[in-house]
Amino acid sequence: MIELSQLGLLAATVFAFRRVAKFSQSLHHAAGLMSAFFLVLMIRELDATLDVVMHGFWKVPALIVTGLAIWPALKHWRETLTSLAQAVHSRYSTVLMIALALLLVYSRLFGMGELWEQAMGANYVRDVKNIAEESTELVAYSLIWLSALGYLAEAKKWRFVTKAQPSPTTIESDISA
């Protein structure tokens, strides 16, 4: 159940960042990269399923997604850097960075078998370690998804604000009226 929840949160995160890319011109490139990054994480979470094809097959779709994301980012590198800078300055970037640290660093250290073997001694049960590690990852994925929703709400808000502002009038438009 935990792993299915992780996949659901990752899919929702990928979808949210794709929507951010659609709604926000200034975050378009950054959101595209973030969406691809979380899609690669989702593919990695599916490694056991993809091992049916061949051991380590998850690397193939992950590399394809990576290439498809990096190519436009390199092609428009100036816009990408500007977009990434704007994404980092968002109020939701702090939650995203903490969640990524929790996911990529803490959960890996927390899930080390040696740590659990020493802590539990003769009572070591691998399932307990796995539940603790996967639960930590689930918390991180939840925070990542909430961050993505924040980026999406911000993108929609700014899109609404820019649409709602009246267009500047010029002398020519006043004369033709």
C-alpha cells in the first residue's frame, strides 16, 4: 500500500509540474525539468515491475525521459537558467528542497541495513527496516506533492492576475473608439 501511495503521489507531482509548465511562462522550463525529474523517480520506483522485461531495464525509459527533458533545456539554456532561478525564489522551493533532502539523503541513511542490524541485534527483521524506510519516503513524496501544488496554485494565480489587468490603452485605440 505504501509503494502504491508513493507512485500515486509521484504521478500527481509529475502532472502538477506539467500544469505549472503550461500556466507559467516564467517557470515553463524549470517546471518541465522538475516534471521529468519526478517522472524518472517514478520509473525508478517501478524498477521491480520493469525487471520483468530485463534486469535493470528501468534505466532505458529513465534515460529516454532524461534526454527528452535535457535537450530543450540545453537548447534554451538562458531561459532555463532564468526559469530555475525563479523556481528557487518561490516560497514553495523551501518545502521542495527539504523534501528532496529527506528523500534522497535521510531515507537512504535511515534505511541502511547495518544501522538496523546494530540497533535490533538478534531481533533484526528486514521488513521492519523496509516499512520504516518506505514510510519516510512516503512522507517525503507527500511534501514534494504539496510543494508541486503550491507551485501550481502560484502559477494559476499569476496567470489570472496578468489576464485580469487591463491592457494599456494607446492614443490610437482611443481615437478608433
